[in-house]
Amino acid sequence: MSNPSFISFSGVSKSYDGTNYVVDDLNLDVRKGEFLSLLGPSGSGKTTTLMMLAGFESPTQGEIRLDGKRLDDKPPHQRDIGMVFQNYALFPHLTIAENVAFPLSVRRVSRAEQKTRVKRALDMIELPHLANRRPAQLSGGQQQRVALARALVFEPSVVLMDEPLGALDKRLRETMQYEIMRLHRELSLTIVYVTHDQAEALTMSDRVAVFSDGRIQQAATPSELYENAQNAFVANFVGENNGLAGRVVSCDDTWATLALSDGSLIRGRCERGLRVGDEAMLALRPERAHIAAVEGSHVDEHNNVVRARVEELVYCGDHHRVHLTLGASDSIVVKVPNTQRHTLPASGDTIEVAWRHDDCKILATSVPPRAPALRSPATPSPSLITTAPAGAN
């Protein structure tokens, strides 16, 4: 049985000038308790989508619903939505406890109830000992945890996060990723999370919606996005990809054969709608290719095989990156696990690279045209948050 939609965007578009659309005919459903990430490059429409859901931007057309009720005609403070911003948006003149209590005070919760809920929220993020400090006395990671507690303290239906970890260093960012995942799991939260970091989206999400030029290119589980990209944009944006160009010489509903520039014929899974003669791209993850002579594997009828010249070897700790040239100009990268049980090829060697037919996909090279640059909505300031409590959280 399919899960009912909890958040629904139906035909939602957003234009600032009446001509160009930063979000174009968005149709998206989010299930209750789901962790959905909106992933895409800058200007792709993901933050505008989040701001329309929060109430800081209004759709030009279309409907947004939460639990079956229209949202797009309600102000932010009536939406029962918590918000976590990249810059934390904490009030510098208030203590940590007062910052966390702010959305409760706006909602006229009694002081006794505020005290109980604030203590519970600070215990949840493991910072009860910092209740009387001010934001400037906390580290960036601690401030972000406080912002998260403030978003959760009034028990909202949905929590929105706009690149909340972007300002943190790598180690702290990874720690906070697991903290957010833990809270999502333990509290059964519905989270809509905006990021341009594809590794972050793959790690944290139940499902990821990939945006480009105001449209969703694909919405799927992380494994489905990585293993079965629907188009060239998704294959190149999500994870590392060897994108080799060629022309389709045969195809059916499932498989296609691609002729590369050096004459090599590659067989792989294919995107629906491909036709013989189409220009296409081979999508191949570097870890799926192998150097037969190095790894002791054999080539069989289920493998594609190309000859390539080794240009460079890069040591990356747990693996080696072998950069190769195929034909006159095409390049390919192979990740070789660092097992210390084999001898790597040398620069200048010509070697065979192989991969299974079902480990690659052949996709049309055409992508949606890039729309003119459009401004994105600014993050609301604390002064705006005082009149829009949901955004303060």
C-alpha cells in the first residue's frame, strides 16, 4: 500500500519578473516521516522551493498543501513548520535557553511549559549545561545544534533545513549529519533539506529530488539515483562519473550499443527513447571499472573492454585513482582499491580496462536549456523572524 502524501506541490511555479521562472511547474509529494533532500547547483530552484513551503515566498501559480490543507495562502507563523538556516539566525542578545524558548513565547505557551520543553530540547542536543550562555560564546557546531533545538521545541509538523551545515568544517559537518539523522529517526520527523552537496544528500536522505533550472530532473532513493540515473545531468551531478561521448549503433527497450570516438563498441543499459544514430553519453562510475591485469580479474562475454593509456596515478589512501586516455582525447578514471596485493601500472603503459555491461548506462546527451540567471530569495533576518515565528525555529 502506498504512503499518502503529507506535503504536496501541485503545478507550483515561481517567477520574479513574470517571464522567467526560477521554479517551473513543480509537482512533488513528501510522505509523513520522510527525509527528503532537494539537491542541485546554485540557482536551480531548490531554496526557492523551500522558501515557498516555509511561507517566505509566494508561488506565482499552483498549490502547496500540508496534510491536505492549503498552505500557500497562510503566513509563516500559521504553518506549523520549523526552520533551520545556514547562518543559524540566533538572537545574539538572548541566552541559549531564551533563543530556544522564543517560538514558544510567540505562541503564548505558559512559562512553566516553556521551561519544561526548553530543558527537554537542550537535553536532546546534549547542551543543557550551556543554557545561560549567549550564541557568541558557542562554537559553530554548538550554535547549529541550538538552532536545531529551536526548530524542534514547539513540535512542528515539518522541519525545513536550508544548507544548515554549509558553514561547518568537514569533521564537524559529518558529526552534525549523524546528529540530524538520529533526531529524524528517534522523533519520526518529516524533514525537507536543501543542499548542493551530493555526498551529504546521499548519506542522509530517504529520497533525493535533483533540481536543475527550476525543474526536478529525478526524485528517487539515493541508491536509485546513483545506480540508475534517468538522464545525463543526474549522472554527472550525483557522484563521480566517467561520461564518454559516442553514437548509438543499436538499441532496444533495455540495452544499447554505443560507438566511442576510438571505435570501441560499448554495451550497456539504456535510457528509454534512445534511437539508432543518436548522440549519447556512457555513464560509468570509476569504482565499477577495473584493470584486469592489476586486479587479477578476467574478461568474459558480459564485460566491455577498451584499451587505454595510463596518464597519471594518484594515491588517495584507501584507493588509487588511475587517470587514462582513451583514443585521441577521451579520458577515463578507474578507482583501484588499496589492497597492497597488486602492482599498479606505470604512466605511459597501455592497458585493458573492463567493466560489466550492467554496470554502465547509455543516456541521451541533450539536457534542458539553462534558464537566465534569476535572483534567489535572501535568508530572512532575525528581525523578520520576530514577525514570522515558524522561520525563527
